[in-house]
Amino acid sequence: MKATYIIKTCLSLLFVPCLLCLGSCSKKDNQMNLDADCRLETLTLNDSCTAVINHATRTAVVRIPKIYDEALMTVTSITVSPGAKASLKVGDKLNMRTAHSVKITNEDVFLDYTISVKHDEVHILGLTINGQYEGVVNEKMKTIFVQVPGELDVTSLIPTVSMTEGGVCTPANATACDFTNPVVFTAIYRTDTARYTVTVRALTQPKYIFVGMADRLQRLTMEEQVAGSWMLSNVDSSAYASFADLAAGKISLAKCKVIWWHLDVDKKNPIQTVEQFDFEAEAVMKMEVLDTLRAYYQRGGNFLLSRYATFLPIYLGQNKVIPNNCWGNPEKDAELTSGPWAFNIAGYNSHPLYQGVKFNGDNNAVPMTDPGYRITNTTTQFLVGNGHEFKTLDAWRTATGAKELNFAGNKEIAFWEFPAEAPRGGIVCIGSGTFDWYSPSDDYLENFHSNVGKITENAINYLSK
């Protein structure tokens, strides 16, 4: 047993150097090569669609025409780093409605690139007159509105346009234009063309004013911006004014027929009483502004008030009663609509407010959204009936001094007015959650949503008479 042990030990000692020798001999052969170049250099689909490759993000974006079927595309050219191989080859078919991945391998190194397509598109992102008067761009309507001081000569103004990188525009930047009438600006990038109608107004005594808390329209919430830009683009002799402008007398109310305030409170907060809603704090209202608004109202000026601006009448001298059924979601939580949302006008169909609207088979319901529209459902309305503050419609009329313009559902009043009584002007209030101007998503086709604009137009005309 002892002899056997010695023999085994000797054999083991002889075997260890052999292993060490074998290990040192094979180390170089097994060493990984991590220095090889591994890049996607060029990629072309369908002969003419060339990718823009970003090696930092490892993406390859293939530009395709504005109208193009990307469902069946063919790899017609692909090059990679010397010595490298790609998981795609010339002739491979790709459905580019979804992104694809290509693996580039060289020695012991590999990298994945994401391939996607992007349709040509061009947009005017901004327009400034004479380097200081900024326009309001309404992308959906393809309109741009610029408000300039009344003393400015609109027959020779210098526009400066910012737009999609690589695009060109006519008229060109720094070219004097006559804006006596609206001017069409044409933007072109590769296969896409977009035309924007630019309207410049030099007003000191507008007939219609969209009012807001910010010094310019572009600084309001998107909901307010879209509503305001609609008015400036569609209502002649209209202008934007901040409350500070009105208080300082920068824009005269001498010829103003209607002031429209669409106040968007972008938060979820059910409000039922005045105590729950500090109107001055929320609206940043100054007493001198209220004095200006009261004076305008008392001498015959009219108001269109929507969303939380429907709280204003109590500050204009009306009874201190505000809507008792208020709620809404912030834009980030806007609800996706699967079909037209409508409000009921049964019994009030003949009112001028609802003339010319589109219906969806029911002339008692006005549809206001389209499938795919995202809505905050911001509502400021009155509930009337048993279990509510106002037991009857007559009780509501007596308490508010108002006249209902609809009365439906769970006895809801979402449209109402304070009729003009000389010398005092009139007020139309719109508190329906369907009265929504801005959808965070554009994945819908405009149809019934145009009723929002039609009702606004009707309300302005109704108050102007």
C-alpha cells in the first residue's frame, strides 16, 4: 500500500507541469478579440430609401416619401465594417410598419442596430414679425396669427420663420411682405408640402377679445391656446389681451362687443362651493381688472365665459351663486373617446346657440368629439332637482338670475345666460364637459368636434346683436 501511494504521488507531480504547459500554450489561441470594428455603415431599402445612421444610439432611420407603403420593403444595399457580417442581406424583405433589428458581428464583438422608417414631413414651428411680434401657430388648422401694435405699417413687415430642419419656405425669411390680407406661406421638405395661412392684425380697438392671465397667448395652457387661436383666426377684428393689458388700458374696450374668457384649470379637483375655489387666487385677478370688467359690463359689454370662467358673473354683480357640479381631469389623464360625446338640447333646439351644428342622427343631442379624441371632461354646471341645492328650475332661476339654455340628463344645466338688460350687457356661460378644444393626441379625424367652434361662433354672434 505504501509503494502504491508513492507511485501515485510521483505520477501526480509529473502531471501538474504538463497541465501548466498545456495551459500556457493554448492561452493565446483562446484570447478574445474585442478590438474589431463592428458598425453598420450604409443601408438602402427599395433602391432609393437611404438610412440616416446614428452610431451613438445605434439607430438607422430610413426616410420615405410622405405617402408610401412601408409594409413590404427590400434591402437593396447594406455595408458594414471591414471583416464584419450583418444578420440582414441584400434581397431580404422587411415589413417596416414596425421597427426591425440588425446584428453586426466581427470576431468576438457584436452590436445591434434598430431600423425604422420616417415619412417626410414639414412644419412651420414659429413665425415672428419684425423680430419681436411672435405668431400663434395652429398646426391642425394650418393657420398662424400675429398681433402687432396698431401704429405698425402692415404693408411692409419682415417675417422670420422657424421650421423643420432641412425645409425651405416661401416667402423666404427677411423678405418684406404686405399683410393687408392673409398671406399663404408654403413649406417644403423632400416630398412633403405644407401651406399655412398667416394673418397679421394691427389692432388698438378690437371688437372681440380673447382674454387670459398670461402676457401672451403662447403662454396659456394648450387648451386655452387652441381656443384663442381659433378665435383670432376665425373672428374678424379680434385680438388677444391679458388682464394686465386691460387694467393698464393698453387695449381699448371702447368698440369691444364681446370678451371671451376660457379658463382652464389643469388639475383634478371637484369644486362645489366658493370656499373651495379661491377665484382671485386661481385666476390671478387684480381688483383694478375687476373694476375694468365691471365697468365694461355695466355700459353694455358682453361676455362669453367657458369652463371655470363661468365663476366670473358673481364678481360682475350677479347673485353669489356658482355652478354646484364641477370636476375634470388634467391633460395628462385625458380620456380617450371611442365615439362622439354629446350634450342634450331637447326643448331648446331652436336657440341661436345651436343653429348650424352637425347631428349624428339625433337632433336633441349635439355631438362634440370624434373617435380617438382625448378629453379632460372639465365640467362646471348646475344640478337641479331633488337632493340638490336647487329643488326646481324656478328656484334655480330665482337664485341665479339666469336663464337655462339646456336642461337634461340628471337635471343638468351646462349652458345658461344672463340676458342683457340695458344698460348692462349679456353673458353666455358654457360649462359642458364636451366643450373641449385641445386633444393631447391628434389620432382622430375632425368631424363632430367642429361643433365646438360652431357653437362658439353662434355665441359670439348672439351676444353681438
